[in-house]
Amino acid sequence: MARSRTLKVVKGKGQDGRSGGSALLSQTDVAVGVLRDRIIDLTLEPGSKIDERLLMHRFKLGRTPAREALNRLCSEGFVKIHRNKGAFVAPLDLNQVRQFFEAYFAAERMSAYFCNCAHAELVDDLGQIQAEHEQASQARDYLRITAANTAFHTRIAQACENEYIYEFSARLHLQARRLSQVIYAMEQMRASDRDRHGRRIEQHHRAMIAAIRNGDTPELIDLVTRHAQLFNDRIVRVLAEAQCTDLTFVTPGQPV
């Protein structure tokens, strides 16, 4: 689950080369991935409407897979569907941020507690993901940074070998990506300071890998707690700098 998989779509055919439902599923997967990224990187603003007809035109989707894409994003917490009004990008507000961190701290500590440090290829996988994270950080590619960070933490959750813990963690880390992008957009931090903050994240990640390699669960719990606190403190600082009382405003990017 931590490793990305490129999805190849052949027009009119599924991945097995046969026509039918698998082609629709592949198109839906692509639509979900693109829309999720556009919500995360704020191209699609919180509260903005997602027109089903746009999905059908932009991704050449039928009505059924277009609705399936929206339903999947709704289950991830990125979209809200209102009866007789349509689908909207889920809003962001301070109450949601507070609720997020309550769940986030619990999820991270739970993943660390139940993590099977001897899980097959766990250390190697985390090392590869961290290498991608560091490359993205050097390039200051924030969408890649947040994707790699999500992959890192959900790989630890996967090692719990508990689907409920994994799904809980995966959903929270997808939302963490979106929140991080909002902060990147608002942050009044100089590039050098942002790079210094990125190095602290990388130090935490490398220390987590070492704790897992050593089978040191108490150390891992302490590390993920401090790591979550670093994220929380950053959010609090940025909101204070901006004297922010609402997160629903963003600067729009390019259209989908």
C-alpha cells in the first residue's frame, strides 16, 4: 500500500484487455486521483461546487462512474454531497482542525503501539519512501512532499495488520495533506526556515525507522507523539501569524 502503482488505462478496455466494467473502474480511479490532488493543492477551493457534468466532460466518464468518483471522495471526507444541490468540496474551519488533531494524535500513537516492527519489508519500504520525501523536499514540491509523508505514516499503520487502524490512519493522513497545503499557502515562513522545518520532519522520520529496526515500541510511540506535536504547533503558529479565525479562504490555482 505504501508503494505507488501506475494505473494504465486503455480506451474502451480494462486492465485485462477486455471491454466492460473494469475500464469504467479504471477511469473512475483516475478521476478520483486527479480530483483528490486538486482539492489537496487548493485548485478546487473549500466550499466550491463540483459539477458532475464537468467530470463527465473532463474525464469522459459516464454518469455512473462520475457519481462513483464523487461518492469515493465523499467517503474520504473531501467532498460533501447535498441532496438536490449537488457535490461540494468539503469546507475547512477551525473546529474541524481541532477535531482533526484529537483524532490524529490518537491514530499516530495507536499505529505505533500496534506496529509489528518485524513486518515484512517494513524498514526497507520506509527507507524508500523517506528517500522520495527528501527528494521532494529538495525540489520544494509540496504536493509530492505531502504524498510521501502520507505513504510513510500509512505504511507504519499497515504494519499493524489491522484494517480498521489502517483505514483510520489513511483517512486522517489524506486530510493532513490538505491541511498542510493550506498552511503552505498561508505560511509567512522564509524558504530557509521552511527548509529547516523540513529537516526536522526528516530527522523524526529517520529516527522512527531506527526505532522500528530496533523493535523499540516505546521509542516509536514517543517519536510519533512528538512528530504530531510538531505538526500541531506549526498549525497554531501559522494561524496566529495570520490572525486567522476561518480556513475557508484560499488562493485559487489553475482550473481542473
